[in-house]
Amino acid sequence: MAADALTTDWYKKSASQTRLAFGQALLTLGALDPDVVILSADTQDLLGVREYIELYPDRFIECGIAEQDKVGIAAGLATVGLKPYVCGYAPFVTARALEQVRNDVAYAHQNVVIGAAASGISLGVSGGTHHAVEDLATMRSLAGMTVIVPADVHEAYKATLAAHEMEGPVYIRLGGRTPEPDITDPDAPFTLGKATELRSGNDVAIIACGSLVEMAVKASDALKAEGINARVLNMTTIKPLDTEAILKAAEECKGIVTAEEHHVTGGLGGAVAEFLAENHPTRMRIVGLGDTFAVIGPTPALRARYGMSADNIAAKAKELL
């Protein structure tokens, strides 16, 4: 797909935020495919799709704050061959509309792409109702659902384009209004189900996704200064999971630390643990939010409070040596 040629300024307009990179990719897809349709639940600015609406008003549906209706309409559009992209807040499109996502989209195996912004605690000051710390657990439990967690705008843009060619439902987990620094190689192709090694090392392995990939890299660099070589894997897709990279890390390292902006149950850590329990039992530590709801506050402060930090990842890695 020669999509990049259509929106050469997508990177600048993304402003280091994956949610806006998703919107820029939709602008590209709108130019390439007349079957692409966007559905919003009062999320035009959240996903940055106003330019798309100006260019393709007949291929945009504003459903209002009615996530269940939005997902149901998207499933209906997919049945007649259109390519619906759903824009939503992660906590609402996954929890409030879970029945429609399960029955209308996943059970019917419709080609619907869900762009879920404001995941994790990225909207920290909005409070617990706007935190999405269970979405990976619910989405990856749905049969046939592909689950992607970009680490930066490059992966978010490429994953959104790649989802256009995938069969079945796709969930793309995006961040909030907190800038997300570049982590990945902008020239690397997006390959579904493949992790990327960002740091080499055989003492311990850190497997992270989304916003905590940055923290994993910082932890590895800090450990390096102490003579500890920590491998870092960016697990961009939670489902399908790169079991080959996980097994290799388990065989070559003394233990594995997972890190995610999600509850410690059911997300990336759970997926890795489930695989290793059956195939190569391995000492592990899972970094994420414990069995609690996060309080209200700035996202960086909340990450530090609940241990989703580079310091805690490094500390957990040392426990495995």
C-alpha cells in the first residue's frame, strides 16, 4: 500500500500521540479506499478525525455518546462489505459496549477495527471512570479478536494501515493526551504477531507493551550501568502473541519481567504466563496495576505511585537474578 505518499505530514500532525496517529492513518485510508467508514461516539477530537470528516462527510457517522449503538452499526456496515473503523474511549468501547463487541463483531467475525484511545491511566486526571485497565483482558479473551498495542506513533500509524488488510475484528489500544516518545524504528515494517528486540541481553528479559516500553528501555539502560544485561522485547501484538520470542527469552535468560499499563491480571503478563506455564515454566514478575482502582492524578505521578515505572521494573528484574 503506497499510503505514506498521501499524508507526508502525518508524523507532525500526530504530535507524539498514538491516538492522533490513528486518525492520520484513517485520513490515508479514506483516500485509498471508498469503503472505509468512520464511526464516532463524540470522539472526533479525541482521535483527530475532523480533517477526514471535511473530505469524506458521507463516510462518517457521529453516533453521539452511545457506544453500544456505534459498535452495532459498525457490525452492520461490515456485513455489506464496508470497512468500518470505530473511534472510542477505551474504557467505554470495551466495557459499555462489550456485548455488542462480543456478539455483533467478534462472534460474527466481522471486519471491524476498533481504535481505543485513552487506554490505561493515560487520562489520569479524569478519574477512575476514564481509566481502562481491564481492556486487554476482555479483548484478548474474545475468540478471533486481534489485539494490538502500539508503543509509539510509528507503530500506531502502521498498525492502523495494516488492520485494513486483516480478516476479522481488530482492537488497537491507543494512548491519551500524554506525549509518547519515539521508541521504534520508523522504517521497520509492521508485522502482526512479532515482537521487536530493543535491547539485547541474557541476564533477564523485560517484555513490555504500549506506554511501558519506554520504561522498560530506561530500566534496561539503568541495569546496564550496574553490569546487568536486560533484554527488552516490545510486544506490539498481544494476540496473536509472539510465542517464539517469549520461549527464546525464557530459555536464554534467568527470568522474565512483563510491564504494562493494565491490571496485573489478564493482560500481557497473563498472556505470557499462560504460555510459559504449559511450555517452559519460568520465574516471572508482572509489573502493572494491582487489585485496585487508580486514584485521580497526573499520569506520570500515577505510574510512579502504582509501580509502573522504570525503577520498579529494574527492581523486579533484580529479584530474578
